[in-house]
Amino acid sequence: MIKDLEKKILEIGGSKLLKQKSTVDGIRLLHQLANEEVTKAEVMKAAAEKNVVRYTSGVETNHAALEEVEKELEDLKDQLAEVAQYLDDLKEKLEAAQAAQESSKDDLDQLKQQLQEKREEINEFRKKEVGYLLCD
């Protein structure tokens, strides 16, 4: 009997009913898909917000570290300038010392020459003295 009633319902307005049921099922499916997309979007939004906080913190940390490194770089540049000036001063002192050494070497050579001449004079004098003593 129920089957007969279903047949009669389908005969009277079944095609309309099936069409409406199909439309409702389609709308439900689209609604379900839309809900899933909204859920995915909310999850992605939450993850993106967490990432923004984390990355912002990282950027701030890196910015602070960069400022420290830039300050250290300036300090190192200052130290490098001091060392360069110190090296220039040392080069000047070295050149002065080398010039003094050359001058001292020349003076020493002159003194050696004078000493040699005086020794020769003394030896000549001694020879004369010995010859004079032997003559007496």
C-alpha cells in the first residue's frame, strides 16, 4: 500500500519533488563546502596572525642586533684608524732610526779611520823612539 501511494505521489508531482530535493541537496552540499572553506580560512588566518607576531618579534630582535653590530663596526673602524696612525708613527720612528743608524755608521767608519791613522802615527813614533833608543 505504501508503495502504491509513493507511485501515485510520484505520478502526480514526483518530478517536481525530485527536482526540489535535488536542488536542496545541491544547496546543502554547497553550504557544507562553504563552511569547510570558511573553517580553512579561519585556521589559516589564525596561523598567519601567529606568524605575524613571531616574525615581528624576529624583525625587532634582528633590528636590535643590527644596531649593536653597526655600533661595534664603528668602534672597530675607530680602532683601525688608531692602529693605522700608530703604524704611521712607527714607520716615521723606524725611518728616523734607520737614518740615525746610517749616520752613526758613517761616524763610526770615520772614527775607525781616525783611529787607524792615529795607530799608524803611534807605530811610526814608536819605531822612531826605538830607533832613537837603540842609537844611544
